[in-house]
Amino acid sequence: MTASRITNIWSKVHYNPNRPVSRVVVESTTSFQFDAKESPSGITLIARGARANMYCETIEVYDGLIEWIRVREQPQGVIFEIKTNHPSPWQIASEPGIPYRTVINFVRDHLFNLFSSKVLVIDAGHGGNDPGGRGPVDLLEKNVTMAMATALQDLLKPLKSQIYLTRAGDYPLSQWMRCNLALKMNADVFISFHTYHSTDTSIQGTAVKYNPRAPGCDYLARFTLEEIVRKIKRPSRGVEPDQQLHHLGFIPGLTVEPVAISNWVEEGLLRNPTLYKKIAQGIFNGLLRFWGEKKGEK
């Protein structure tokens, strides 16, 4: 009997009507027998007798639940190690066809439970007659910040978070008006999107600023910076306090600059819609770390 050949593996968050899941999909030429072993840090799946027709590597996922997937070929078959950052119920199902798919579904209930109670105010910086920075090929900051805000809103919607945008169109707002919405809604966090701009077009990378009046907000900024950099693979420009966020009082607030719009390479990245989804996921992961650790302290 010809051994099943593993041809691909990928992961995606699936929002079904009942509960969201992280799906890990193993594609193969035919079905295979497997053993699955659970551990506190995830599961290991062994495709017995199978062979890999793909590059065996560690695949970074970082979707808020699954950290990475490691693929190795051993004499007994192909081994998949799936690392999660939180224990999660899981099930394995088969989807016959070409290719044959073996699907591992990880339930994301703990994320729903954490985020469904949160109130977030998302701020698209600039607007109207205040365009912000302009890229070398005329991309405007006010437009890309709106795309960033919308991407984060779209990511959080299925988790039933209460989300408020400071602006829904192309018009200017004062800093006080932006922060006042967070105060009015008693927000758990305020996220303001910007890009860096400089006459020095060689400057690039990600920076996160924070409200120095909010206890622990520097930790939130560091977590968020680390997670965005991990998702979009840009250099870190560090964290620093942002005095413009003092209007928030003790509400945690961030000014997020994922890239420098004045840099030729990074302005080009801003023309790819995938970048905005990765930025949103990075912020999500930073919030997850921050709120998760605070919950663990109580």
C-alpha cells in the first residue's frame, strides 16, 4: 500500500455560528492512521506511516490561541506539534476529497469569554483637513489609519466586544474629543492608530506609545509592540510615554505606529490589505497577554 503523502498544512480562525475555532488543516494524498497526544502546551499528532511531500519547518501562527506548528518527518511517520498558549478543547475530523483533509479544531471559548466583556475605543488618527503624513508615492496617513481601525474592529466583532470608533469618515477631531469618547464609554482600552513620518526616509519600523497615567500601561505597550513586530516582521522603534493621552485619565491607552509612511518600503507594505489584518492580530495578541496576566493576578 502506498504511503499517504503530506502535501500541505495551514491554519485559520473559523467563526461558525455556534463558537469560533482555530482550524489546523493537514492536506494529504490519502487518509492516514494517526495517534494524538495532549499536553498542557498543545497536542502532538503522528501521521503513522505517512511521508512529507512538503518542507518540514516551524510555522508561526500567533492567532491568539495557536502559537506555532512544527512539522517533522520521523521513521514512524510525520509528526505535527501544535503549540497553544492556553489549554483548549479540540476535535479531529476528516474531510475526504482531493486533497484529503484532516482537520483539528481548537475551541476559542476562553478568548470569547475574555473579550466579550471588554469596551474598546478605536481611533483612526487625523482626518479631513488634517491628512497626517504623506508617503513618497502620496499615500496619506489619514486613510491608512482608517483601514487599520476597521481591520481591528472586524477582528473583534465576532468576539462580541463593545467597539466604538472615534470617527467613521474623513473628518477631523481634536485629541480631547477622541479621548473623551473613551471616558464617556468607560472604555477598558483606547487604541489610536498613526504612522511615523520623517524627512529621513531611512527610518522604519514599529513604535508604541502609552498613557503614562494608567497603571501598567507601559506593560501593555511592550506586549503590543512585541506582538505587532512578531506578526509584521518590521524593526522595533521601542515604547515611550505619550503625553497626548493624558486626557484619558487612568484608562489604558496606546498610540500605535506600526510602520513609517515616509519610508519607501513601508509605504509599499501599506498598499497590501494583508498588512492591516496582521497589525490587528498583533494588537489583539498584546491585549490578550495584558488582560490574561492581569486576570491571573487576581
